[in-house]
Amino acid sequence: MVERLVTTAQNDFSSAERAAVYRALRERRDVRAGYLPQPMDDPTLYRLLSAAHQAPSVGFMQPWRFIVVRDLALRAAVHRIFERANSDATGRYGGDQKELYSRLKLEGLREAPQHLCVLCDEDSERGHYLGRNSMPETSIYSVVCAIQNLWLAARTEGIGVGWVSILDPPRVKELLRIPASAQLVAYLCLGYVKEFAEVPDLERDGWEQRAELAPLVRADYFDQPYAAYHEMR
Ligand SMILES: Cc1cc2nc3c(=O)[nH]c(=O)nc-3n(C[C@H](O)[C@H](O)[C@H](O)COP(=O)(O)O)c2cc1C
């Protein structure tokens, strides 16, 4: 069986194409600053949304819904919602961590030329509950897959994306007239940028660093390390 797979599988990605995909994965960043004022035209945004729309989804449900937020008053209102949520979040930390948290830049809502609100339509019967009978949360997972597609496609277009989760979802839902049946999954800032940082901002700012991969991979049982990867370190 293994032999058959090896002999028949044709990889139609050239090594350059493969390298480009891995490069996009490696060099995607969460972008909260440095947006250029250049607006994003509709064909470009449509390309990004089409990338999102190619995502896998439970039962082929395609539960993603997008609101393109361009109205300046709405955008300002979302920023006010962020400020309140962020002030609440600051209160959860103490000492040096609080001081560091309050210095972090955790959104680019005012600077980004484009906002995008991403929702999950929990009420949709598309996909006929396949997979959702046992794991209803997979509708949300599907939307997250779509967001990642958009994020990677944006990277290849020189467009930075920043995910803002420091918000009060009911207030955002009320503001954007989102029905109760739709769940707010992400509020994104988008815009062309001159460059992408080499490391995540949170690593640069001393908040957190990238974990090593090997200890996260286990063999057969959760409590059993995958020895081969430990040796590869
Ligand atoms: C579900 C989710 C929510 C996030 N929310 C925020 C946020 O509210 N503010 C922020 O600055 N970054 C947010 N981020 C971005 C992360 O901070 C970022 O992905 C992480 O620090 C790694 O950096 P990188 O994306 O540049 O590799 C979020 C990312 C995800 C996946």
C-alpha cells in the first residue's frame, strides 16, 4: 500500500512553488502598525475573500460571513470598544507584567485602511450537520480555517493583517447589526505594509516567545514524547 502511494503520487508543485508556500507560512505576521495609506481596492479584497472561501469546512458548511467595514464612524466606534476591553484586560495583570502589557500595541484599528469582521453563521443548515452532530464547535473551526487562508493570501500580496480579539463581542454585534445566530469570530485590520517583521511583535516586546516544536509532539499517548524529534533539536 505504501509503495503504491509512493509510486503513484505525483507532486505537481515545483520546488519553487513549494518554497513559496512555506515562505508565506513562515513570514506571515500579525500586523498592528506600519500600514501604508494606500486603500485596498475591491478586486484585491475579493481575491483575499476568495482565498478564505477555499477553506475546508465541516460538512462543506462554509459558515463564514464577512462584513466589510468602511464607514469611518463605525470604525471609530469599534476602536472605542477596543479601548474599553483593553482597559479591562490591563486590570487583570499586576506589577511588571501590567506595565509591559500596557505598553504593547495590540491593534491597528485607526491606522488600517480596511476593517473586516468575520462571523460564523451557526444557523446555516448547509452541510446537513455532517460532523457537527458530534462536534458542534467545528463550524467555528471552519471559519478560523478561512481566516488563516485569507491571512496567508494577504501576506503574498504585501498586505498585513491584524486580528483584534480585545473587544466586547455583544457590543460589536449590536453596532454592526449582527443577528444572535451569528458568532463573532474575528475582527481584522488590513492594509498594505512596507515590510513584515521577522519575529512576532509579542516576541520582540518580550511578552512571549516561540515554543519549541519537539515537546509539543507526542507518540501514541499524550504522556509519551516523540523521541525522534527530541533528537532532531
Ligand atoms: C485567535 C487570535 C486572536 C488574536 N488576537 C489578537 C489581539 O487581540 N491583539 C493582538 O495584538 N494580536 C492578536 N493576535 C495575534 C497574535 O498575537 C499573534 O498571532 C502572535 O503573537 C504570533 O505572532 P505572528 O502572528 O506575527 O506570528 C491574535 C491571534 C489569533 C490567532
